[in-house]
Amino acid sequence: MMKKYKWHDKVVLLVEDDPSSLLLLQTILSHTGAKLLVAEDGETAIELVRENNDIDMVLMDIRLTGISGLQATERIKKIAPDITVIAQTACAVLGDMDMCLRAGCNAYITKPLHTDTLLETMDYYFKRAVAQDILDSVYFSN
């Protein structure tokens, strides 16, 4: 039985140019309650992050048409350094993970997506962000 995730207070930006991959992501995440925003290219993703400071996480396809997911991630991290970016790619090549991390991605998952891996990775970073907020509030309130 699949674990229930309750992310009603979360906003996730899906950056994906392949319609079938986008549909899969939307289907997987539809049960979580998260608000989903969609960008089909890197430029649109950057604009959405610039316009929406409530985005908690970005699921970034690395192989996009136009600017790459890595270039988009670098620009997104300049706008919102604390936003979590999870890279996803169908072309898992040696060195890809290192390039993703250097671009500012927090994590890296490969396609085809495994539902459990995706959801567990997202949950880890959501919980980590909450813990950091608590630490910040304790530290900065003194």
C-alpha cells in the first residue's frame, strides 16, 4: 500500500517538455494535495519562480528544449537560493549527477520515474525545509 503524503500547503513547479512525462508527474502528485504549477521550458520556469515566491520545490527535467534544465536551475537559484530543485533525466550518464549538483540541484532522480523514489525524495526535502525553518526561528528569535 502506498504511503499517504499530505502536502496541501506545498507548491511544486513541474518543468517538463514531454507531455507524457508531465502527465505521469501530475498523476503521481495529484494524490498529495500539493498545488502544481507547470512550465514546458526553462525560461517559463524562471519567470514563474520570479513571480511566485511561494514555490517550495521544482522538479526539473534536465534535457529541455531551449535553455537546459541545468542553466534554468542556476538562474532559479540566483532568484530563490533556498528553493529545492530535484533534477530528473531519462539520460543518466556518468557525470550527470555531478553537473546537476554543481548547477544547484539538491537531488537527482532518473527516468523512468519510480513513484516511491520520487515521493520519498520530495518528502525528505519538505521535512528538511520545515526543520530548517524551526531552527531559524529559534536561532533568530534570541
